[in-house]
Amino acid sequence: MRYPSDLPDTEWQILMALLPKQSGPGRPRTRDLRDILNAIFYVLRSGCAWRMLPRDFPPFQTVYYYLRKWRRDGTWEKIHEALRDRLRAQEGREVSPSAAILDSQTVKTTEKGAPAATTQARKFKVASATFW
């Protein structure tokens, strides 16, 4: 492991089975998927910009390509569900969750913002002061 966000061998064995295999004809992969995942987790953990990935990771364009591909084809969702089910089983809970909590917050807004409303009031005061 090079960074705290890198996958240990045990976690890599679990995720390796969940990642899609290379399909169809074409050029074989030249990048290790473990390095790709380590780079994604590095960005998530550190909060750095993609372009600031350290040079010992694959190029940021390659890492971002795989992230987008896996998000679009549902791989991230499958990984999440599999890991959630595995964790719930280890905790002795029912594998599928039986309840969900949704939280939302509404904020009232006006068409005219506060600066416009206060600007009009100031203009009136200035106008009435000069009138007298």
C-alpha cells in the first residue's frame, strides 16, 4: 500500500469479483483495475482535483474514464448493493433493508432577491430626505 486510501488485499479480492470483465474484441487492458480503484479512492478520500493525482497512479483521464463507465453501466450500483448485503449478513441483520429514510429541506425564495428589496427602500428614504 502506498496511500491510506489504497485497497488491502482482502478488499481487493472482494471487489475484483464484482468488476466487469473485458468484453468483445479490441485492445486488451494495459492498466491494472486495482490501480484504477486506488486512484478513484484517493480522489474521494483526499478531495483533490483529478488533474492533481500523483504520478504513481494511472493518468487522470484513464481513471475518470473508468469511473464514468462504471457509473453509467451500473457497476457502482452493483458493487454498493453487494457490499451492503455482505455487511448486513455479517452483522446478523436481514440482507435486504426493510426501511428507508428520505430527508429533504425546502427553502423559501422570492422572485426578487433581498438586495433589490432593500435598494428600493433606500432610494425612497433618500428621495424623501431631499424633498423636505
